[in-house]
Amino acid sequence: MSGSTTSQFKENAVRQLADVDLRQALTKSKGHFTGGRQNAMDKLPEFDALRDQARDLKDHVLENLDFYLETYEQNVIASGGQVHWARTAKDAQDIVLDICRSVDATSVNKGKSMIGEECDINEALEANGIRAVETDLGEYIIQIRNERPSHIIAPAVHLTKAQVETSFRETHTHLDPDRILEEPPTLLEEARTVLRKKYFEAEVGITGANFLVAETGSSIIVTNEGNGDLSQLLPKVHIVLASIEKVVPTLEDASTFLRVLARSATGQDFSVYTTVSTGPRRSTDPDGPEQYHVILLDNGRTGMLGTEFHEMLRCIRCGACMNHCPVYQSVGGHAYGWVYPGPMGAVLSPSLLGVDEAGHLPNASTFCGRCEEVCPVRIPLPKLMRHWREREFERHLTPRAARTGIRLWAFFAQRPGLYQMATGLQMRLMGWMGRRKGRFSSVPLAKGWTKYRDLPAPEGKTFQQQWAGRK
């Protein structure tokens, strides 16, 4: 899990706020995601009922996780595949390398995989002389730019068309320098042409898994490109990288999740491709891998079971929370400093990296509640972020000024009479001081606010005073 800068969230955010290209890219994408979800939800009257079913299914699986994982393993083996258990990201790296070495692999094609990002699989492969090629268009773009994904379903959402064109020209130097690359279709065609040869060169294909089906030993991926299918069908070896909470009981249960996943993520009724893989190629199959391996990653997840963060394991990685989050839409995904951005990252990253490293992230929230409102499996993200804030405060990881301010507020809040007298005096004083301009451009102990915006001056009595006056 190298390269984490979650502890530098504030510095990252300041830098991202000054990025004009990022502002343009995020502004353009926001309406597409939020509007698409709303339209898809409006066309499906039972959408909220499906969300309830999905939540209950996830809770049931998590309460019986050992049973379903054992059942899944048995059925993978019965279909001719192999299951490997990885306690840590390093274990997952070692397993992938062992499989690649067993077939003398020099090239690996990868479908989109957040677990691959979590385990730094590409870096591990490259360090051992094995070329890793991302075949998802967004992942390919950020790979040639040497960046992490900024969104869990749209990895390159932070980039403008002009930035992608520049990266293609810098990377694809073997192509005509005078070619026209101004429109998305030409960029797409160039990526398709470059990647097409890679599919036939790789000995190993790696994909993630949106769901693992216990009853059949199958893995399911949902994509809007054909790269996922080509990456797992053409090489001799197919490796599935998945975390342990991705298991679901049956194919019918998987269909419940599929009905809310695409609608929540991109506003589609279903993704373009929904691919179910079960074991290696059989004698009657026209294509497929000779070997089928599944690597099940823990990496701190069992430590979340039965804790106040248990509900985070319901996440199906749709990205809806970040699509609707005002903080994410202001600073983008890279500000969060690791694999998982937005509200879900503000809960999951401290769980996997530790509060010492990622304790800043739960503070990156307005607590408007939109993330919980749109979550397809109803994860109470604000509540979970508050739990992390409490942990951070208990560990004395919050700034001293903030801890002092909270203690001071608590002193007054526990004494209602004193609180009302102090706030009443403060309102009158600030109202008098701000009577000419009606606002403050600088306030002691509130520079973090007034550095970017003015603070309106109070115009009269406090809310409690007005409430008491109106009875």
C-alpha cells in the first residue's frame, strides 16, 4: 500500500482547488452522474425496495461470511479453478507473482480492479520484470500518466479532453505526429488500436470482481467496454482479484445488486457488459483460459466485522456517494491521497490504513447526508465518519486548537443559562461591529472560514431568543 498521502489531505485539497483543469472536468461530469441516477431511479418505482433488499442481503452475508466463503471456495474448485487466500496486500502480490512465474509470463493484461490498486499489483509486476497493461480506457489513460484513479468507476474523470490528447501524443510516439486527435471518438479509436495488440501478447489476464457467487463459484464483472472480457478470455491464465466481502449467496441475489448498481453508478439500467466467469475453459468451450485463479483478500476487513464500521462492508463500489458529495466535487479524488476517495473512502481508508494515517479524511465532509441518501445499500456514511472523528479525538490526533475549541464549547453547552447569556452577548457585539458592512472578512479563530469567504454579521437576536419571544 505504497504512495498513500492521506495524512496530507489538507495540502492536497489546497493544491487541487487551484487546478483550473480539474475544476472544468469536475463541473462537466457532475450533472451526468447525478442526473443519470435520478432519471434511472424515477423509471423504476421499486428502486427503494430493491435498496432495502440489497442492504438486507449484504447484512445476511456478513453475518454468515465464513459459510459463504467456504461454499464459494468449494464450488470454484469443483469447476476446475483454484482459490488463494491473501491476508495482506503483500500476500496478494506474492500469489500473483507466483502464478505469473509458473507460466513464464512476461506480459499481463488487467481489467479494472480497485483491489489491484489497493495491492499495488502493477508496481509489484513491473518490479519483477513483468509488463502490466491496463486495458480499461480510463485506467489506461491514468497508467500512461503515472497517476492513481480519481474515481472508483471513472478513473480519469479529473482530466479534460485536451490533457488526454497531450498524454496520447507523448506516449504514442510511433504514430503520425500530424494526426487529428481533437474529438473523443478519435481518442477512443487510437486507444483501441494500441491496446488491440496487447490482448494477444499477454500470458496472464487479471480482473477484479463486482460479485462472487457462492452457489456456482462464479465471478461477475460489470463493464461498459469489452476490455474486461478480452483480458480474461484470451490469456492462458485468468486471475480474479477480489476482497472477501464481495461474495453473494446466489445468482438471483446477484441480480438484485446488479439492478441497483448501474443505476446508482452511471444512471444506466444495466452496464453494457455483465460477464459471469466460472472456472477455466472446458473441452466444449470455444475459448477461455487454461487456468482460473481467485485471490481472496482480507487486508483488514475481518477486523471491521462486528465493529461500528461493520456496515461499510456492504459497499458495492458504485461511486454514488462521491458523485453527490460537495467536498469530492470541489477537490476531486486525488486529494484523498489513496485508492478510495469521497465519503466511502473517508470511512474505508482509515479502516484499512489506520486512523493515524487517514484520520483527516472523515473531517472532509459537510455532513449534508447526501451520501447516505443515495447509497444503494443504505450505508450510514455520516454516522461512520462521526465514529472515526471520535477515534481521532480520543487519540489526540485533531489539532490542539480544535480540541480546545470543542472543550470550550462543551463547557458552555453543559450550562444552558451561561450558554444563552454568552451567545446573546456575542450576537449583539458582532452585530454592532459588523453594522456598516454587514459582514466580516476576517474573524479571530475562524481564519479557515474567512480565508475563502466572508462571514455574515448577525442581524438580531439568537434563534433561541426569537423562539422564546414568539412562544
